[in-house]
Amino acid sequence: MADNRVTGQAGRRVVSTAIRQALSSGDMVPGQRLVEQELSDTLSVTRSSVREALQDLAAEGLVELVPRRGARVRVISVEEAIQITECRAVLEGLCARRAAELASAEERAELAGIGDRMRASVAQGDLSSYSVLNRQLHAAIAEMSGQKVADGLLERLKGQMVRYQFRLALRPGRPSQSLPQHLAIIEAIVLGDAPAAEAAIRVHLDSVIRELEATPGGGAPDAHEDELEGAGT
Amino acid sequence: MADNRVTGQAGRRVVSTAIRQALSSGDMVPGQRLVEQELSDTLSVTRSSVREALQDLAAEGLVELVPRRGARVRVISVEEAIQITECRAVLEGLCARRAAELASAEERAELAGIGDRMRASVAQGDLSSYSVLNRQLHAAIAEMSGQKVADGLLERLKGQMVRYQFRLALRPGRPSQSLPQHLAIIEAIVLGDAPAAEAAIRVHLDSVIRELEATPGGGAPDAHEDELEGAGT
DNA sequence: GTCGAACTTATTGTCAACAATCTGGTCAAC
DNA sequence: GTTGACCAGATTGTTGACAATAAGTTCGAC
């Protein structure tokens, strides 16, 4: 084939995003081996690019790098997922608190708008738009809080949760359970009640933790997982 | 000539720890350039090792990596230091809460012991042993909580704070201010009062934040940037 | 005397070949 | 039938040379 080989720092990003994508779409399952040569052939990049990308992903906790044995998709146990969510709870709590203190009038209005659209989505049973709004909500809160450090940590943590997020979103009755929680968060921030905002976020993520605790089996590498795309907590 | 060149993955660790050390001892100042060849000569490792170590450090937020321009020690502004401490507050709060719930009788006794020794150190004006006990306390709480994820994040955050920690500890009257806060944390955990433990940790770190806010010079702790580029010739 | 352009040097980025190591399987001995 | 050693193939780790780029410097024109 023609030598379309993407080279260098570009290649590194190609590999990194390709693996991320494959990871979140379920094309790569936890525990799966990632052979450098294979990836460099498939993606038409040099092995160096693959190596560096794998280092990046390992630093983010998405893959596990064992010396002389290569890389594999990291398995995240239910217990670890719970701990991740506990960390998210306090960090997002911090963001929500600050957002309630700092948000401008326009930002509060924007939040209220997201709340309205969430209500509508759930009413219409539109799961995918609800999930989009969900992400928007969390992103907006992080943005409004001005907490760049916390936001960075949260991005990291969420990246590790891709696998569990969509499992949860599929549970029947989940939206009707999480909607009022989301609305409570929004209301507290709009009203500028910082402690209430922090508490509301915690209530929400505590309920996520309870769902996780009810999850069967560990992060065991089921070879066959047919799962829909689309996520949300 | 004795070619003691440490090679490969070992070299990578050598570089990584050497830079960390230099960073915390003040031998390397924020903004300073890190030239690959220079480091590989000084430390007797290959340039590859240096490169990889720099990637690691960049992933941890200790150095900044600009494409085609090399690496420099990352400058952490006072504002960022405050945000880092805010994150620490909630994450350590989580750990303290769990520790209060989960600690065994022996662990509670150990904490109480640390508290006694802290009191003694401050009474004797022994700053260095107080600082050691301080680290022990935080480590013990993280350990007891079983929160591996939070602990990992905290390690990261503390790594970025080396420069400021050093400065804060030197402020006169600081120990007599922080001692009662530490004792309050210990007491809450020993008594198993989870909410109080979380609150006590927050009080403590809020006071650290107030110290940071009173730090002069918004930018780097010392005026190194200017002397870097402009001074000579 | 100052500004700008070409040149030189210092430094990082890339690559492909080579070396070291691990995995899995085969075969012989007990 | 099971255990152990050994061999072959696959995979990662390392290296040094080379290419690409940015910074610094000199020289000439105005």
C-alpha cells in the first residue's frame, strides 16, 4: 500500500485517540494485549509512535505497562470503580460549591436551561440526548468553578470509567432516578447555596456508587461484550 | 574508563529520581531548562532514558514539555497552588472520613501516638521532626482509609507542591498554629467521628490556603526567570 | 547606528536495525 | 502420565546515527 504512514508527534496522537476510541466503543476489552507491531501496522505509524502513545495512556491509567511483557488494557475492578467515584464525588463537590459561589447570572441561566432540557429528554425517553446533557452539565459546572486542577483530575478519573459508565446508563429506570438529583444540583447552584450544591452532588454520586455495588462480576475480561454506546452517570 | 553508564529502564528511574530530588532540594528552579544531552552526560545515562524520564515527569505535572523546544521545570503559580490545596482538602477529607470509619484499634492507637510525638516536637521546638511526623500522619490516614485512588491523586498533587511546602514550613509561628488542627484531626479519627474528621482536615488545609494567599509575588517563588534569558552578555 | 537577512550552532525528533527477553510448545526421561 | 529442560518464534528494549527545527550570531544595507 502507499506509504501514508503518519509520522512523529502526529502519529503519537493518532495512536492515542484510536485506542481511546476503541476503548470507549468496546472494541478493546480490559485485559486485551496491545502489541506494538500490530498497532503500528494497523494504524500506519511507526513503532516509536505507538510506544510513546502507550506511555501516555499508561500515565493516564488506561493501559497497564509491564516491563518486557508489553501493554494491556487495564482492568478496573468494581472496587476501584467505586473508589474512583468517591473521589469524583468530593472533587465535583468542590467544583459545585465554587460554582454556586462564583457563577454569573448568564451562567446560572445556562444551567437552568440544561435542567429544562434534561426534563424534556427524560419525558420523551430520549436517552442519548439526556446523556449528552449530562456531560454538558458536569462540564459547565467545572468551567464555572474555575477549578482547573480539579477539572484535570476529573477528566483523568472519568477516562478510566468509560467501561462502567455505559453499563450504568443502560439500567432500566436509571434516568428517572438521576433526573431529580441533577435538578437538585442545578437548583442549588442557581440559588447560590454552596453547601447544598456540594451535598447534592454527593447524593448523586452516592447513588452511582450504590449502582456500582450492585454490579455483578468484577471487571473480568468478558471476551464478548455487546454494549451500546452512549454514556452517562 | 569505567563505563558505568546505567542503561535502559534503570536509567529512566535514575533520571526521574535525580530530577525529583533536585527539584525538592531547590537545585532546580522553576522555569529552568532541562537539556537532554546535558542531563544524560551528568547522570551517565543514555539520552533515551532522559527523554522517557522527562515524559514521566511531564505526565506528573512536574515539568513542562514544549514540542521542539524541550523541557523546563514547570512554574506553579500561587493561584494554582491554592487550587491544588483545595483539591487536597476534599481528597484528604474523604480519606479522613473513611479512616474514622474503618480504622482498627491498633491503628487508632498509632495515630494517637503520632499526636503525642507531635506535641512533644513542637514543645521542644524541633521543627524537622515535626515535619516528619506531619508526613507520617497524612500517610497513615491515607493508608488506613484504604482509598488507593485518592492516595494516588494526593501523591501527584503533593509532588507539585514541593516548592511551596518548603516555604510554608519556615513561617514563624506556623507549628503552633497547625498543631491543634492536627490534634483535632487525630481526635476525630480516634473517636470514629467521620464528619468531624472530614471537617477537621478541611479546617487545617483552609488555613494552609490562607497562608498561601498571603504569599508575596504572584509568580515564581524567586525571580529566576529574568536571570535566565536577559542578564548576561 | 540600526534593522534585517542569511548563516551557524545547539537541541530536539525520528527511525530502523540490533540485542535481550519472554512465551509456548516439543521431546525425552522418569 | 507427568515433569522438566530445551529450542524456536514472537515481542519488547536499546542504541546511535541522521533529519528537522529553533535560537543565536554575524554581516551587510540603508
